[in-house]
Amino acid sequence: MKLGFLGYGNLAMAIDAGIAKLGIIPAGDIFVCDSADTAVARARAAGHPVCGSAAELFYACDVVVILIKPKVFRELKAEFAALDTRGKRVVSCMAAVHTDELKGVFGCPVMRVMPTLASAGAADIIGHTPSRDFGDLLSVLGQLGDLLCLDEKQLDCLTVAASCGLGFAARIMEVYAGECEKIGFKPGEAEAITRSIFTYAAGGDFAGLASRVATKGGVTEAGLNAMDKDLRGALSAAFAAALEKAVPPKN
């Protein structure tokens, strides 16, 4: 399979890193098209052939993965619609662009896929829309993490819970490490404490662990009571704001 990345930003590089880590597809069989010089340089450094246009990328590849921003995609719709996509397949990693819109532009088999940056470590959870045309690609993605076959609405929700959620979790850990520094720990110590406790907490029953740690009237209970006032509201607002952006705009 000749695989093409239309866009070579952070997500493309994470998927690419996971593929390279496991040796699934040779670097020379992964083609890249990106208008940014820095992205082109990174792609060449990774051993990938670079295409100068979307037309060249589609000509060279069996499957093209769309990894550009939805706004850019919609601005270039006419250019994409003019591409020769006979015998090709398109995979979209874009949020807020549903399958019907993609089919209307490309006129070939399409599938939406929602990976995260965790693909780089082959520890991802990857949502995809149902399709019978992408068994070979799904076998590749299945080596980068657990696959979830979802309808469009569920995939929009997974965009928030997993793709955005990775950022939400990182921000919470960033704030936590900052609070450790405020009470006197050095930055390296604060980071080590944060990684240790979040790693352990991630491995079990979240509510149960909180209950076991928080003895009645104790120090932990006091902290949890104070935290609950703002944390639940902040996360709820974050999910709502992200989900609003993850849903395609109404015409």
C-alpha cells in the first residue's frame, strides 16, 4: 500500500512515528504533501518522498489521509473536486467534516478516522466510521491502538473525549505540577510527582481510589471538596466548547 499524508503536522507525525516504530510501512512508501517548508524538511528527514501538489500525491498513492484544517479543506474544495480519484481511497482525520461532504468532494470511497497523538507510542484509541473498503489501513491503525467503529455523531464525541481529551489531561497535569512548585518543590521534582500519581491513578477505579484516599474529615477530603467546586464545571465547559466546534456547521 502506498500511503499519502496531505498535511504533515503534529498528528501526521504522530501516526508516522507509530508506523515507523513498528516497521509497518517502509518510509519510501509513505508520501507527503505540505505547503510549509518546515514540514517538507521533516518529511524528507524521515525518508518520505515529497509531492508538490495534491494531484501529485493522489497520483502516487493508493490511500490519501487528509490531515489539514477543515477551514483549509473547504477553501480548497474546488481544487480537490477536480482531482482524478479513480481507484483511490480517502481517509479524513479532520474534525467537523462528515462523510457525506467528503464523498461529495472526492467521489471515491472515504472513511473518517480520529486518532490522537498517542499513535506515536502505539498506545492510542482510534475511532473510525464503518467501511468495507479500508481493511488494509485498519489493520495498520489497529497496531497503533484500539479501534472503535463509530457512527458520525459518536466520532464527533470521540474527537472531544480522546483527541481533545489528551490536551485536557495534559493541561490538568501542567496545572498540578505548577501547584507542586508553588508549595516548594523544584520543577523536576514537581514533574516527577505529577507523573507518578497520575500514572497510578490512571490504572484503576477512579472514584474508588478517590474514596480510599479521602478519609472522613481528613486532608485529602478537604482538598477534594475545594477542587470539586471548580473542576467539574471547568471540564463540563471544556467538553461543551470543544463539541460545538467538532460538529459540522449548519448550512
